Amino acid sequence: MIEVLYFAWLRERTGLSRETVETQAATVADLVEELRARSEGHALAFSDLRAVRAAVDRRLAGLDAPLAGAREVAFFPPMTGG
Amino acid sequence: MIEVLYFAWLRERTGLSRETVETQAATVADLVEELRARSEGHALAFSDLRAVRAAVDRRLAGLDAPLAGAREVAFFPPMTGG
Amino acid sequence: MEVELREAPFDPAAELAAFAAPGAGAVVTFTGVVRGDDGVERLEIEHWPGATEEAIAAMVQEARARFALSAVRVVHRHGTLQAGEPIMMVLAAAPHRRAAFEAADFLMDWLKSRAPFWKKAHRAGSAAWVEARSEDEAALSRWGDGRGPASTVS
Amino acid sequence: MEVELREAPFDPAAELAAFAAPGAGAVVTFTGVVRGDDGVERLEIEHWPGATEEAIAAMVQEARARFALSAVRVVHRHGTLQAGEPIMMVLAAAPHRRAAFEAADFLMDWLKSRAPFWKKAHRAGSAAWVEARSEDEAALSRWGDGRGPASTVS
């Protein structure tokens, strides 16, 4: 069970701020593959991974980051604060 | 005829904000030599030239700067603005 | 309070007036403002509640560790902002100016690219997410090993 | 008025409030304050009437030439200042933050070492001229060829 969060246009494309996912995905990339299959919106959100950043338990993580023990994965475009 | 200006501790040591000097000095260094002879205060003001800056007609100038045509020479310690 | 995340507008002058920094000889402020050029009417700023505060607090802590600061404060808005309104402000006070300048500069660089905010610009009849600028990402490398403040979304 | 030399105290918050910079996305301010540490009770700031204004105006002109600024202002006091009082302030506004930061930084470096001001620090029972710091002189070389703003005392 992983809590998945979406921000900005990933939120808009998936139509979700968050969802709880039953998964055995070993890495962020594996999780992305599973999420893509959930809906057209999900597929669109993950259509260009170069534009997507991920955080595992609030730490920035690459696509190859392991998910063992992870409780929360967030997906978002590069941040634009300040 | 050159107008000589003094600031900060050069003003305090010479006891003058400004004075008009009749001089044929060719350079700032020549002028300093003449000024030194004017009083004990002047001699004290120019006792350590490493601590003295000069401006000829409002432009920073070295000791070897020529005085031909100069109307005003200012002497002061390094500036401490800001 | 060193970090304030808020939806309501704030007044940079009032922030500066209230910024107490006993013993400081130098105070640097940075204020970011919604530019009205390019037809932008308003900005919508989305953030990650909880994580945003943690990320900014970690940046402030890192700034305190790196620079000899007397006081520091970050104010950042979220929600809907009109053109001309202040978005955020960093205030840094230090005994000497170099530390105050560098702390403000450091915090701005990290806030731009590592605090979880996302801006959407609304123009007449259209809206678009503001894209991150590669210069902003590159600016982070100015601060050494490239590692960020050691906490959350970093 | 881009440059203001004054004897009376001023309020940095009021300066920031009055600083109009249409179109600017970034506003950086620097305020220098009389530090009360080290027993300093008051500061006496001597300047070179006429030349000081010219020198600062030349620095502001150079900053405008080097950085894409929307607005810039320098306020500097002279005369007698009490501990805790603001000495001077630089305000710089630009479309983007880098220009605003660099302009403020540039102006501070030049004001420190090339504007004709001399500070005397008064402590209980003693007074001493503040010595220039070698770091301040060295800082000027950060701005390229070492030549200053092209006018007066530079």
C-alpha cells in the first residue's frame, strides 16, 4: 500500500490529488508503469517522464529509486517557488 | 595656486578643512613634501603615506600623478562608506 | 517565526519594519512580485502542505549553518495572487554584509527550485503552468556540492 | 530621486514602501545599521559635499549600465548617528532576481570603498576613525577590470 500524491499538471491530468495504490513495484519506474495503466489521464500525466519529478517519503528520488518500505510517493513537475 | 582639501584625520591633524597653496609642485608627491614643511600638524598628517589617498580634481591619483593644470587636490584616508 | 506560509497578502514594508535583528550591521531583503507584463492577470500558487514548511525550514537551518546570521525570515504566499502583489520575501540580517547578501541569495536559489511550489499563470482566456527555468536549476550548483538542505523534498 | 544624501534619520520600511518599480519581479534592499557592539555609542560620518553626490550618482549610472534594472535608489546619511540607526540603504528592482541582487551587491562594494565618507566611532571616553577593511578593497575586483564608475573620486 503506497500513498501516491500528484501536484500541478500531474494532478490535473490524473484528476487526483492523491490515491492509495496496492502495489509490489520495486522502483519508482515500476510504479509509474502501473500507474500509467490506470486511466487515460494517468497515461497522459506520465507521457513525458523528463518533465516529471518524484519524491519518495518526501525526498527527491530518481526513477530507479527503490520503494522497499516506502509509504508515500509524490509526482510533480520541477518546482517553481520564489 | 592649488586648493588643498583635507578629510577625516588629515583634517584633524592639519587643523584645516582646506587651504590655498602657492606651489610649483610637479606631482602629488612634490606637493606633499611642501605641505609637510608647513606645520607639525601637517608633518604628522603625512607621516605615513601608505595610509593617505589623494584625489586630483576629484579623481583618485597616485603620488606620482602630475599636477599640471590641477586646481584642487584632496587628501584623505581610505574611504569607509556604506 | 522564521518561516511563514500564508494565503493572505502581506506588506513587505511592514515585514522589514517588524524584522528585529539586534546587533546586525547589515540587513538584506528580497521581495518577489507577480509581474504583470506578458498579460499575466493573476498567479495561482499550489504547494504541498506540510512538506513545504519543512523544506523551507530546512533551507533556513542550512543558511544559518553556512552564514553568520543575526536573524532570518522567509514569508511565502500560496493560493491566488494578483499582478503586482508580492509573492514572497526573504529577510537576512548579519553583523557583516557579505553573510546577509549570501544568505538571501542562497535561500532564493533553493526556494526557486526545491521548495514544493508550482505556479500557474492566468492570462485573459488562458492559463498555463509556469515552467522551471534551467538557469534556476543551474544556480543551485553555486552552493558547493550540489546537495541541498538535509530534509524533505531535497 | 535616485540618490539622497541626508543628515536626518530615515526609515528603511518607509523607503521600501515608497520604492516604486513598475514591472519589476524582484526587489532587493540592503540596509546598513550602526552596530552597537564593541561599545560604540555613536558614529560621526564625514563626507565631501558635492563630490559625494557625484560619486554615488556615477555608481548608480554604472549599475544601470551593467544590470537590467527597473529602478534603483541610494540613501546615505552623514553627520551624527546613534547605535542602532540605519546608516544607508540601497534599493534595486529588476525583472529578474539576479540583476537586482548583483546591482545591490555592486553598489555596496563601491559605496564602501569609493564614496567619500569617513566614519569616526565614538565609545565611552574615546573616539577613533574606522579603518578601511582590506576585504572591502579586495571586493572591488569582483566587478571586472577594477576600474570604477567613470566619475569623481574613482
